[in-house]
Amino acid sequence: MKLQDTLCNLEQILDISKTVKIYLCGVTVYDESHIGHARTIIVFDVLRKYLESKGTKIEFIQNFTDVDDKIINRAKLENTTAEQISLKYIENYFIDFDALNVKRATKYPRATEHIEEIINFIIKLIQINSAYVTQNGVYFSVSKFSQYGKLSKKKIDELQSGARIEIDESKKDPLDFALWKFSDTLPHWNSPWGNGRPGWHIECSAMSVKYLGENFEIHGGGRDLIFPHHENEIAQSESFTQKQYAKIWMHVGMVTISGEKMSKSLGNIKSIKHVLENWGSNIIRLFCLSGHYSKPIDYSEELLKENLIKWRQAETCYFELIHASNQNTQIQIKSILEQTKNEFDNALESDFNTHLALSAFFKLVKEVNYLAASEKLGSNDAQEIIPEFQRMLEILGLVIPKITLAEKEKVDNMIIAREQFRKEKKFQEADKIRDTLYEMNIELIDHAGKTIWIQKEKINADMQAKKSN
């Protein structure tokens, strides 16, 4: 597999025959997760699922930043503790991402559980003269790391003149960043230098090195983390280990709304909970994967509606496959399957192009639906297609709503009864059954000599649009 490395701005080869270790910067748990978080985490979820489908062993670490000024300020606002705030939003995180069908990471380390590792990391940086103590805390000395700016491609003199830097007269250099902040405000911990709490950047360095080692395959996150977070991680980690930190840096483009960054001040943040309630997990995943992962994507109801239409086609495809009963067909299904499978895999192995992978998936969907509508889809063909169709679904994290055997029997019997009413020209009774099935999100498709049914996922936004029309 080839992946674009943000650091060298070239495609690097990822050896998928060995264990692949991935560190993904997670969320700061002071508020609900939003669609921007969803995109980054869904992209890495699909990457992981694809690699695992190829037999690659994955160690996947995703942290929670559970000590931060934003968390403390939220706790003060709600007259509670920072711990209660972080626990609340960690719990909500899992509710959201379980609903999005995201496979849980190997481990979710929290900053507050790794204070000892963080302190030991800082101690060594001080010992090697890469960090120093001031009256306000402990700072990393940027001038001691000659390659500072190599990830973001920013020059130090430009940063000094143009960056938004927190004013602290105790720092030796305006660019130096906090490793440990002195504070008597809870939460705080004892350290060799005084009570305080860790800076943001040091958390990820300490936890990634602990769980994945000093050099691992992929470090990821949103593009907004390139500077200063990941730039600072590189500086402190490579100073600490004297080794290359991550082999590949993979950054996911932001989700914008009307071309603007989501922000509380603009009031345009779309929480995962809100989008899930209206569109469901499949539409969100299709939206997040619909463009190249490294590029920004603009959130819009129109794009969600387009993905809903595509998803309805995938649902139809699945039920056409499981209901296929024709025997004598002359379709060269093996060549169709081989072509779409190769297109799907090649897209993902060439800088993880999920847009092209989705194109291959829907190419297969379109072909199956065409064959079914033309009464050319044989049961043997369907049995060959289903495993590949399911494989693509599982990699993409898409889920066709399942139906129990009892529910299937009930639906089948209702359809048989409807057919009998139609034969007897009792159209009113037949229409009542169709209406009942509609309420169950069952849609009927009439074929020559038979009627098949499709169970559609209930999408609130879709239902509301139909009511308004």
C-alpha cells in the first residue's frame, strides 16, 4: 500500500505483511463530538478494516485528552469537576462512534492515566538540555531542535514574526511551548518542579512511545493538527529518542460548512448525535468517504441526499441478491467481480482513495440492479457476488439492516396474501397489505412471475422530506 506522507510530501510504501502500528490523535473531551471528528475517525476506521481484511495485524491507539483548559473552564461553567466533564463526554463519544459502526481501538489511553510517563519524558528532555524550567512551568526549547518546522514547512523566522503565540515573559524564545504548566487549580499533580498539569503536546508523545514504541508506522489526525500539535510532537519525541518518530504522517482534510470552518462562534457545528438522528450511520460514512481523505469536504444537505440515493441502490442490490432465483443465465459474473474487486483494492492501496473505492462498489451495485431488472440475475451468480459485496460493505463500515427469520416469514406470508388478493381482484385488501409493509419500511419490487421485498433503513431526514412533499 502507498500512502502520502505529509512530512516528505511523497508517497511512502506501507508494508502490510507485518504488524502496522497506528497512533491517531483523538478528541479533547469537553463537548460533544462533531462531524469533523467523525470524518477523521471514519477514514482511519476504514484504513484499519481494509488492512485487517488483508490479514495485517493492527495495533491501533487513539488517545483522549482529558486534562485541558477547555475542560476546566467547562467544569467551572457547569459547577462540577473536570473529571466529571471528561467522563461524560468520553461516554458520549463511545455512544456516537459505536453507532457509526467504528471498530474500537486497541486501547484508548487518557492523559490523566499517564502522568508518571509524561513526567519521566520531561525529566529526560531537561537532562539533555532540550527543555528548561521557568517560574510558570517547563518549556521545550525549540532552538535546540534544528529541524523544527519540517512537518508544517514553516520557517522559524516566519513563525516568530507571524504566529499567534501566548505571551510569557519567562520563556527564552516566543516559540517555546509548554511541557508542564504550574497550577494549584484542580486537577493538578505533583512533579519535581511543582504542582501542575501537562501541556497538550507532551501527552501524545508519552503515550504513543509507551504503547507503540519509539518508531511506528502511521501517526494520524486532522490537518488542523499539523501545526502546532504534530510539529511539536516531532520536536520533543525525536529529541527524546534520537530516532525518527513516525514513518508516515497521514492527515485528514477538514469538514467545512459553506466553505467555512466549523466553530462555536459561527454557530455552525454539526454534532454527530444530531447528524445520526437525521441521517443514520451509513449516510454519514458515505459522506465522510466521498472525497479524497486529505482534501476538505463541505457539509451540505444536498450531498447527504445524494448519498442517501446511492445507499437506497445498495439496499436494493442486497435484497435482489438474496432473493435471486433464476437458474439459466449466461452472464460472465466472474469477470465483473474480478474487475470491481481490483478497482476497489487498487483505489485503497493507491493513497487510500476512498472516492474511487466507492465508485467501484457502486459500479457493482449498478450492475447487479441492472441484471435483476433485466431478469438475468441467477441464483448461482448471486451466491458468487454476495461474499464480495459483503466484503466491500464490511471494509467501508456500511451495514444493511438485518431481518430475523420470524420477520422474514411474516413478510413472505403477507406478500403471498397480497398476491392472492390481486388474483382475486381484491385490490383494496392488497393495497392495505402494501401500506402495512410500507410502515415496516418494506418496499415491494415486482418481477416477472414473482415479487421481492426490500427492507430500507429508516432515515428521519428522508421521512421528513416525503412528508413535506
